[in-house]
Amino acid sequence: MKGAPSIVGMKGWLQLLGHSDSDINALNVIHVAGTKGKGSTCAFTESFLRSHGRRTGFPRKTGLYTSPHLRSINERIRINFEPLSNATFGQYFFEVYDRLCSDGLEQRHGSPRYLQLLALVGFHAFIRERVDVAILETHHGGEFDATNIVEQPCVTAISSLGMDHINQLGPTIENIAWHKSGIFKRGTPAVSATQPQETVKVLEQRAADKGAPLTFVDVNKSLADGTNLFQSEVQLINASLALAASREFLKQKQAPDLAAEDIREGVDRFSWPGRFQTVLDETTTWFLDSAHNEISVDKAARWFTKSSRRTEAQTISRVLIYSQISDQRDSEGVLRLLAKTLNDEEANIRHVIFTTYVKSAVKTNGTPSFQTSGGPFTAEDLEKYCSIWAERHAHTEISYEPLIERAIELARSLEMNCQIKHVLITGSQYLVGGALDILEGKDSSDDI
């Protein structure tokens, strides 16, 4: 780890807010860590338990904390899957901020950083809302994550592991497994998706050291019966893990097990925008996936190619809109793997458009600003992207548009003498969120 661990200060700040360890434990926490699919796993878990609550009365109210958000910061904190309203989010945010960031307290106790502050708002909101279960997604670690202050969760879960955030958690996948399994707690059941063999021993040893009974969960293929939701096996893996976590939670709370109708309703009502999502637009189908590491872009590329081939049309032209700007990831390695998989799957990408995370032009002192949350996208970066792409796709046309809306306009305007156009948008949650705003005509002026 580099810098102060995110967990440092969290308990003290919660105490200043009036929240004790017992208050946090009373939230009935399901804590989820992992590299890939932890957000979807949380959403499936919430959906299963909410369906159970409709039938039995428990849980009456669910809390869901996930990170990052796709389109609005409110999405990070949900009650019964509904994001907090602007008014409610603002109320809880300023109750936390005004208490902790006043001059006197800030000098004595320090002030929380961005993710720490949002986690504190999440805990505060769930306590105020008196949820019956709080499903928490870690930010990008486990052992030292800001969410890992729950001493007695009901269940912990580990989604698929892979190489990501290696500067903070690496350099090896065994190191990453060690960090992620830091959420294990003594006496608390832990469930995990099937994992790369080199991580299994790490997880098992960590579980033994912490006194946490660990179970690896196989894919439950019956979940796919009668639904078209699982176009990628990735989501079936996530749903299987969520089902195991939900059942273990109900067992811990001595509540009735999930019935078949709860499971079916949980699958049918599941929603997690930005993951394996399609949007139809006249003759164009937009395929959006917020894949941002090597394991996820490989799955996104395979999903896109497989889904695109299902279309009954004589000619389909395929376009890629891509962006990843980060000092936390191997962005070049991610693009290189995406290009390889699309080539191996014979996706035949006709045109690639590189862009940034900026949705539309914002003028500062009369000058358009193209600065992104991940840092500036330089000419050198673009040159590297073009070179990496050309290694596998020498005959693809390449364009650069600094704004997401212009990248989408360009994709729409491309004349390719085809019946149908399929566009894959991937590489970052920020890119996909901005693209969805544009494709669905959302005005973000009401965002906090």
C-alpha cells in the first residue's frame, strides 16, 4: 500500500458522528470485495433479498452501497435499490461534512478524503434509514479499505479476482487476493466465486487465520432457465455468488430460505446499468460495458462479438469507442488485450474512435477545457493507443474526438454501406456513464 490506508480514521469519525461499533454491526452487513463483478454481485444480492422481503416481510428495507457511480453520485447509496434523492443525499452529506470538517474538529482529527467521506455518508444514511440489511461494496481493496470497519458482518463475499490496482494492491495476484480477503472476519461465513488456482491457497489461508469458514461457489446454471439476462457467463457467476451470499445471510438471521419465486423474481427484477447493456437507436445498436481491467475487457469483447453475430442481417459494420485514462491501471495493457480479443474473435472492427471522459465542452474563461478526472489525455497517449491498436487491426480507420458526445456523433455519421451498425463503448465507467447520458437524452444539470 502507498500512502495512508483508507481505513485509518474511519472509526474515530463514525464515533464523532455518534455511531458506535454496535450501531455498525446492527446494520446486518453483507460485505463484498473482488476485482471483477463485485458491483453486480451486490446488486443481485439486493435483488434476491428484496424479493424475499416482499414475500415474507424481511428484509423490509435494504441498503446498498457501491462504488464508483455511473451517472450520478446518488447512485452510490440506495434504499430498496432507489438512489437517495438529491434532497436526502444532501441532508445526510452535510450532516457528516458539517460535523467532521468544521475548523476545530478538522485540526484535531483530520478530515476524510473523498472515498472515506462517501463511505461515512453511506454508513450514516443506513443508520438513519434503519435498514434491515446493508450490502457494502469495497472501493478497490479489502484489508485497508474504508468500508472494512465492520467488526461483525453477517456474510462476506469475494467476487472474481484478477490483476487490477496493482500499484496499490500488487504486484502479484496473490498480493491482490491477500488484500481482498481482508474483509474476512472471525466467525463470519465467507463465500467466494471460483478463483484462479494461485489465489485459492491465499484465500484459504487467510480464512483459516481469521477463523472464517470459507465456501467456494460453483456456477448455478439453473439461474439462466427461462431468461435472456445472462448473455455473458460473467453475470451468471456473479448471480450464483449473490445467491449463496443471500442464503447464508438469511440462515444467519434465522429467516426462511429463499423460495424459487424469490430467486426468479430477483433475477427478473435485476438491473445494473452499464454492464452488458444495449441501447437501440434507429439502425445503430450501442453495446455498453464499463469494463476497465484486463479480465473485464476480455469478457466485454467476447460478449459484444457473440451478441453482434446473433443479428440477422446481411451486412453489419462494427465500431469501437474507447477511453481509459488512469494512473492506477495499466491502460496500455488493457487496450492491448481488448484489441487481441476482438481480433481473435474476428469482430472485424471497421472504425475505432478514441475519446476522453469529458461528456461535452465546458468553457473556462472562454476556453474549452478537456481535462479529465484521470489526468490530461496527451498527444503521446493518443500515439500509443493508435500504435497498440494497429498491432492487431492494421486496416481499421482510427479517429480521435476529445468529447464523448462528438465521438457518438461521429459513430452515427459514419457511412459504411451496411444495413446495421453495432458500436461497442467500453474502457471506463466514466465513459459509459457519459455515453448513456447522451444516448438517453439525460440532462445532468440536476446532479449533485
